[in-house]
Amino acid sequence: MGRAALLRYVPGAVVALFFAALPLLATGSDARYVLKVFTFVGVNALVVLGLALLFGYAGQVSLGHAAFFGLGAYTSAYLTTRLELPWIIGLLAAVLVTAIGGMLLALPSLRLKGHYLAMATLGFGEIMHVAFVEASGITGGPDGFSRIPLAALGGFVFESPQAKYWLVWGAVAVGFIIAGNIVSGRPGRSMLALHGSEQGAVASGVDITGLKVRVFTASAVYAGVAGCLYAHVVGFISPSSFTLHNSVIFVAMAVLGGGRSLAGPVAAALILTLAGFADAVFPGLSRETLAVIQDWQADLYGLIIISVMLLAPAGFAGLYRAGLRSVGVKL
Amino acid sequence: MSGTLAVRGVTKRFGGLVAVDDVSFDVHEGEIKAVIGPNGAGKTTLFNVLTGFDTPDAGSATYAGQELLGSRPDRVVRRGVARTFQNTRLFEEMTAHENVMVGTHARTSSGFTSAALRLPRAFREERLASEEADRLLRLVGLAERRDTPAADMPHGLRRLLEIARALATSPKLLLLDEPAAGLNATETAGLADVLYRIRDHGVTIVVVEHDMGLVMQVSDEIVVLDRGAKIAEGPPRLIQKDPAVIKAYLGEEDLDD
């Protein structure tokens, strides 16, 4: 293997190995907590993978992705808790419902661009949030759902922190590979073309209407699957997890990660999620320090985002590419 | 006729302005036809209508017997009619090779599912599309710029790249909107060679152009538009002497001199 190929594939393999082995590395009294936090990282990473397709590749903005995250969570929670259906049915239903939701949200995107599209998706997110609160017969209202059954597959219950972690990161791995295949092939190229010039894409025979619907749908399904996993890992959901604030954080992760990249947004999901749980990375942190960090969390996010945008507007992916280039790798 | 573009009574109004006024002409298979006229004559609007980027108010345009007008632009491309733009519409952050690869979109088919699952069919299709893109880059003389992002290419080469992208859709009819605009003399001469090469590959060409040297050199027939209407049509040597054309280009006062 040449040096360029080594530099291109080895970092990914090392990172994958690290995440796969984390449950074995994390031992001691904090292990449960560390794994729980990294499980959240995985949930966010899954949402952000979908956003990377939509925003980083196709150039379409969504400020409503927390709604899909919630839609997946509520769909699965309702079916498994109220109707006592198996988890796998909940998961499949979450995929189906969020796919339909994604298609519906694609409708404004066919006519609107840029800020206007952002506003429309923001409206969608708010409508869904109100629905989660008000449709209390189905959603449990402001109190939400509790005692959601754990994910289980063929008799195996994902109960231990390790099992939950592997379930979520297994989904991230599958999602990463699927997204990677999509972006490296014909659909990915048409998404980049759409981002680059709509007229140019149309003149090349790209059906941009169909493409936008497909990208929105795929992106919504990623969020929906993440929502389903979240519900069954935590066992409790309420509307407060699916607000505009969450949507904005997801977009921030996608922007920080950088365009035309999947690994960048996942790295951003890791860093921004961990910023809220600093004690999982630095176990010695005192309770007081942690409280200060959590009080200033929103400011911390803002600071990270502003710094990265100032120093590296192309995000983590751009930084990484610049790094590769500086050691002489031709991209 | 099989490979004929038949434009009949095409009219396009913007409010009170008649941008294209009852224009009719034919383009025969294997021909290079130029559409010329003073600024604002309606040439680009005519192209936009023919390629589905604008809807006409009246008229029809059939290619190989199929109506083009009223179709979505991406469907027009699938019928074998491709175009370039007066202001290039390239994918700036993609390389020359990737830009041309997008052009193969119309005749490849692997979608989200087959790409996601890496089906062998999608794989094979990608390889063929990539080879085709390289072939077209060689055809327009851009092989050495294969991996250069479009944004980093000089103006003249960008025009050639857009032509290569249009060719990747495998058109039978190619509509070029001012391909020589902004090119120097050497580049324009090179463009003429590229046009001949494309024509020799069996592609019929309609070209909107202001560079009269190029128009007179390459075109078999010329259509002249003025204020939206066709005022003359014929081979270059006759168009050069046509009083209506001279009047449109030079203005009435000049004729009175």
C-alpha cells in the first residue's frame, strides 16, 4: 500500500477500532457513565450523518431535524409501549414514518432555497414540537413516554451499557457505510452538482425535484433511526429533547464537520456532544467545575463554532484535507 | 425527418415585451447552424425555451418528431438535446473530470439503493462513465486538467469543460450559447476545431454567437433574429450581403450615409 493510501485509510480504521473497542477499554467505576455518554455521541452522529448528506453534499438546509429525531422516537415508543409490539417493528415503523415526513418536508424545498428553505424547515420543526406536546393521547404530552422497553432482537435484550453502546455504534457503522456508498457514486455526484449549480445539474439531466425528495427522505430516515435508538436506550422521551435548540445543534455539528465529508460531521458530533459531558472525558473533574461547564454550555458551543468558522471555515474536513495536503498527499 | 429540429412559430413574451416573436426554422442532421442577432434579439430566450428552461407562449419545436416544448429541462436532455450557458454553470468545487461525470447522469441509472448497496451494476456503470468522461476531456483538449477544480480553470477552458459536460449527456443536438465569448483568437480557433470534431461525431450543433469570424467560418446556415423576430435565414455568404441584416446590425442612420 502506498503512503497516500495508508494516510487515507489507516486513520479511519484506527478510529473505527477505537470506537469498537471502547467498551473493553472503559473500566472502573466511571465505565457505565462513559459508555452512556459515548452512546449519546453515537445517536447524535447518526442524525448528523443524515444531515451531512442533506447539507454537506446536497447543499439543502434543514432546521427541523430534531422533529424527525422525535418522530422516530415517538413512533417506536408508541408502538412498543402502548401497543406492546416488538422493537424491530417500532424501528421499521420509525423508518417508514420519518421517510414519509422527509418527503413532505421536501415539498417546500422544491420551491424554496437558502434562508427561505431554512425558515420552512424551522416551521416544520416547530409544528412537530407543538404536536409532540399537544397530541397527549398519543405522545403523553409534556410528560412524554416513560418505561419504553429496551431494544431486543431475537431474544437478546440490549440492556447493559456495553450492549446499548454496540447497538448504537453498530447502527452508526452501517449508516456510515451506506452514506459513504451513496456519496461516492452517481447519487452523490448529482447531490454535489445540485449544490454547485441547480441549472448546471438540470442541464446535465439531473432530475433535481426527485433528487431533493430522495435526499430529504434519506436524511430524515437517519434522524428517525437515531430517534428510535435513543428512545429504547434511554427508556424515556419527552418533547424537550426535540426542540429547535436540538435542531440548531445538529446543524452546528454538520457545519463544523465541513462539507463534502462524513467523517468530519461525525467528529463534530463527538466534540460537541462531549462538550456537554466533560466529566466523561476528564474523570477527575470536580463537581463544581462540571456545574460551571454545564451552566455555560450554550456559550461553550457558540465559542467552539465561532472559533472553527473563523480559523477553518471548511470545518474539520477542510482542516483534515489541508493537513493531508501539507504532508504531500494528492487529493 | 429523423434528426431534424423543427422550430415552428415559437413566441415568448415577458410582460409587454415580445422576446421571441413567431420564430420558425429547421436544423438538419449533421449541420452547424448559427443563430445571430444584435444584443436583446432574443437568442438566449429562444435557447431557454427550446431546452425547457422557459415556457413558450406559443409555438412548437420538435426534435426527431418529438415535441420538446413544455418538457422539463432534464427530460429535454434525455431526449438527446443538450446545451451550454452564456455564463458557464459549472460545479465549481468539483474537478473537470467530476463535472463531466455529472453529464453522464442522463444515460446512467444507478440510484440511491444500488449505490448504497454497491451493486455490481452500479460499479460497472461508474467505471464506464469515468472512461467516457476521460474520452470527452481528451476530445475538447482538457485531459491535462482532469483533476483541476472548475473554479481554478481559466475562462476559455471553462467553456470547453461545459461543452464536454454537455457532450457527456450523449446528445444528438447540441445548443451552444456564445461559446466564444471572452476567448482570445487562439482559443477561438481551437474552439472551431472542437466544433468540427463534435460535428464529425454525428452531433448536430446550433450555436448562438457574436464572433462573426467564427460564425462565418463554421456555420452551414445562419438564422438572424432582431427584436425577437427572424429577419433572415441562409448560408453565410448570402447573410453577409442581406440588406435587412446589415440594417439590423448597423442601424438605419448608417445606411442613409
